[in-house]
Amino acid sequence: MSELRELSYKEISYIRSALEGYIGLLKLDIESEETDDDERMDLQEDLLFYEKLLYTFQKSEKQSVDLKQIQSIAIKKR
């Protein structure tokens, strides 16, 4: 059975920041002239997934600042 732990505000911020950077790279790849139509479709699907994930982390980060408490996001321990 796997154990879960809560992410700290700092970890949530780092993950949010990394997702924003990765989304930026995906957008550049989509706009690239070197990307064919099939790759562009795959990248757009990836973009939707990561934007939804980013929204979750942005909401959690904002809530933890507004309420001065961290909404927990559980992840598996290694």
C-alpha cells in the first residue's frame, strides 16, 4: 500500500512554475513550422492536459495564500 504526503506551499509553487514553463514550450512547439499536423494535434492534447493540471496548482497556491493555510495535494512517497 502506498503512503501519501502533503505538498508544502513551496513545492506547490515550484510545480506551478515548472508547469507554466513547460506549457510555454508546448505553445512554441505548436507554433513551430517544423511541426507537422499529427504532432501539432498531439501537442494540443498535451497542452490541454497540462493547462488543467496547472489550474489545479494555481488554485491550490492561491487558496493557501488567501487562507494562510495549505490545501493538501497528496502524492505517493517513493
